[in-house]
Amino acid sequence: MLFTDIIGQEHIKNHLKTSADNGRIPHAQLFIGNEGCGTLTTAIAYAQYLLCATNGDAAACNLKCENLAHPDLHFAFPVAPNDKVKKHPVSNLFLDDWRSFIKEQPYGNLFNWFQHIGIENKQGQIGVDEAEQIVKSLQLKSYEGGYKVMLIWMAEKMNTAAANKLLKLIEEPPEKTIFLLVAEDQEQIINTILSRCQLLHFPVLSENDIANALIERENSFPAEASKIAHQAEGNFNKALHLLRNDSNDLIFETWFVQWIRTAFKAKGNAAVIQKLIEWSDAIAKSGRETQKRFLHYCLQFFRQALLSNYKVKDLVFLETQTQGFSLDKFAPFIHSGNILEIEKEVSDALYHIERNGNAKVILLDLSIKLTRLLHVKESN
């Protein structure tokens, strides 16, 4: 993957190329950015630049990197047991899947990856088995005499045991060994890892960059591309899903509208609580990664309703598809008197689900709290 394949991020690409050309290459770097902004693709392009820029046979080197098969380019990413790998899953056992995933969905997110390897109902991680594999891989000399690059994607999914095992190696790696960590949530990475890395923050993609990419890569019509780019929130992965009409948002909207309508009726009506119980049971069966994505969607929906309520139309991109439900009619129920508490409760539910809490209990508790919060009046 070349820097010319990366959407936008011109300043970051120029910085990486210039620092590499001048020999100022930190041994451990952490690329941080929201989903769909190009952190992974940029990391792969940067690794290829380091490995091939001074290689005597640049054409062969680039070909190996394009196929993610360069012997000095190593990968680590979240995994879990699936139908093929029953126990002790490590990234090396999923490399064929990884290569096809990057080829098909270079801007794909963690949930897309879990779907790709058939573990979307599990929570993958980078565990201690992976850390041991990384140590072994980097003890070997470089095959081609240049750099060795270890790219760790979604580094926040590294558990504490794995992180502790890699601390010494990241702080004092073997000669010409480069660590590239890619993450979305800096706060989930332990401080001892953060302190050993040079941080590089990626901004979200501009609407113009997304629209141009849709036109050039997907043959989208300019008007359609502009509309999707506005809805995508700087996330090219989301833009592609919107373009192909395969976004989970359509399912999530159905769940959300059913939830809101039931919760609104439930105040003072004990019989409706049974429907909230049924709703919680249904969502709990969807798998933890889906539950987490749905709660993120809920946060986005509530924020869009708030913006609509206060007439900030330029920032409202959400368009509902459910018959008889509109954002404008729902918006007056989300205001300064309840938005902070709603966000807190949804975020708390997300926190507990991430830590393997009982999803049925967590979602029902959130639902009962929402029955009260939706009826809170805005103070003057």
C-alpha cells in the first residue's frame, strides 16, 4: 500500500515521509484516530516506505508489501477462537484472513474484522500468547537486512498481561526494529505503553476528501457523494456502508425506535415494562460487539436530536427511515435538562457491557431509566 492510496491526511503523510528520509524514525509510534480516518492504511503505507525506500530491489519489495507478505513486516491484531482456530488464537494463524480483509476493506473497523473471521459474537483481544509470538518474531534477524516492522492494530485491545510482557521490548527493541501501534481509544491503553511511544493524532477525514474518494473509487455521482460524505462524520468506512446500503444503522434504527416508543409509554404503565424486558432480551442475543455498536449509535442519535431541537441544522445529518417516526418530532424530548444524564447512562451501559456484564440486566436497567429521562422537562 502506497501513500498515494491513502485518502486525505496529506500533512501526516508528508511528515512521515520527511522524517523517514531524514533518518528520524522513532522506534515506537502510536497512530491514534477515529474509525475510518485511515490510521491502519497509513501505518501499512509507512511500513512499506521504511522497508522499500532504500531496498536494492524496490519493485520486488513493494510487491511483497502490497501482498502483505514481506518477511520483515509483522502484524498483530485482536483475535478469538473460531471454527478453524479452536484454542490459543494468535495473529499468525489468521494471516490469510487478514490479507483478504485488508484487500477488501482497507478502512474496515474492528467489528468488520470480527465478522470476517466469524467471531462477531465474541470479544477479541491481543493476549499473552500473542505477546510471546511477537517476542519470538522480533528476536530473529531481518531477512533482507533492513528494518523489521511490527504493526499492532487496535492496540487498546491488548490485555494487561500482554502489555506488560512487551514493555521491555517496546522500550529497548532490537536494532532497526520499529513498532507501529494503531488505536482508536488512547484512554484504554495503559500508561506504561503510552509513555514509550511517540503519539501521532489523525484528524477525521474532511467531507471533500470523502466525496472525492467516493467519486473516484466507487464511481458515485457527485450529488450522492456529497450527501453521503456529510452523513459519514469523517469516517470513510461508514461512507462505503451508506453507499452500499448495507449499514447496520438500518437495523439499529429499528431497535432504537422500538425502544424509544416503548420507554415513552412505560411511565406509569407497568404492563409496558414487559415489552421493555422482551426488547432487552432480544438485543442481548445479538452479541457483545453488536450491542456496543448499537449503544454508540444511540449516543449519536440522541446528540443529533439535541442539535435538531436547537435548530443547528448544518450539523444534523441523520435521516430516519422508519415510517411514522421523524427526528424533528422526537427532538423536543432531548434537551439541556436530560441530555447529560442520558449520555451518562448509555455510556455506563456501554462500559459494563465491554466488561462482560449481564447484557439483559444492563439493557433493562438502562431502559427503565430512560422511561423517566424522556419525560424530564427542560428548565427555563
